[in-house]
Amino acid sequence: MKSDELIDAAKLGRTVGLKGFLKLHDFSDFPEQFKKGERFFVDENESLEIAEFDKQKNIVRFVGVSDKDTASKLTNKILKTTKEATKNSCKLKKDEFFWFDIIGCKVIEDAEILGTVDKIERIGSSDYLHVITDEKFVKKGSQKSFLIPYIDRFIIHADIDAKEITTRYAAYFLE
């Protein structure tokens, strides 16, 4: 699997206990993708299959990893998956989107492009769009990037097919 075809799903943290469990830091809103039998890539040539996942404690153990020493070699590894696998294992509700569909969208307010979503950051329990400011605003002295909370107060509509997110009050974050 080529690395440019993969998306980050989670990061493996410290070991937990003596049986090969690791703390799982989920990069998505879809913990249901982490279940027994699911495979994730750690690089282009190596994948890991989940043997057990405890969603209450957010810990995971992989097939062939049954002790703390073996598990510790996986600490800080990034679990990756494909967009297709994510779409197959995670069912969206109305007005929900995958982060990889939001990234790259133009942010538009009052028919003016404010910038482009570069990434999404989770701060506490809220998601924020990290927006690279359109050059015309940077030339006028605005900051090079800004955050928009992904909440109804600021986000009017997201059109993934057109790669556009329509906002209100987001221009204030440029000041």
C-alpha cells in the first residue's frame, strides 16, 4: 500500500499492563473502526491486526503481541487505513463528514473565499477547522491561518462535492 493512499487513524501510546495492550489515541470520530480482525498499516509494508479493543479504556492489543516488551516497540506508531476502508466501516449520519472530505474545502463567507481547510484539530470535545488564509487577506495584514469551531453558529453548509464550506461570522477570526 502506498503511503499517499493512506490516512492516519490513530496513534499508539504507552503500554498498559503486561499482556501487550497499548493506549490508543483515536484521530477520528469513529472508534467503531477499531474492532477485532480489523487491519491497520504502520507503514507501506507492515500492517497490524487487532486482537482486542476496549473502547471504555481506549486500549488495543494486536495479533502476535502478547507481552509488554513486544508492545513497547509499537509505542508512538501511527495506525493508518484507506479512505475506502474507513467509509466501509464507519457509517455517517445526515450532515456528518469524514475529516479527509473536509480537508481541502474552500471556506466561503458572503461569496468571498476566506481560505482553505488545511487540517482539523480536536480541542477538548470540539473540532476546529484549521484554515490557511486566502492570500488577498494576508496581503491586507490578516494572519496566515486561523481556526473556526465546527459548530452551527459558524458553519452554515458543507458541500463536499463542490469542496466548499459556507460560513457566517468566521471572517471575524481573521482580525
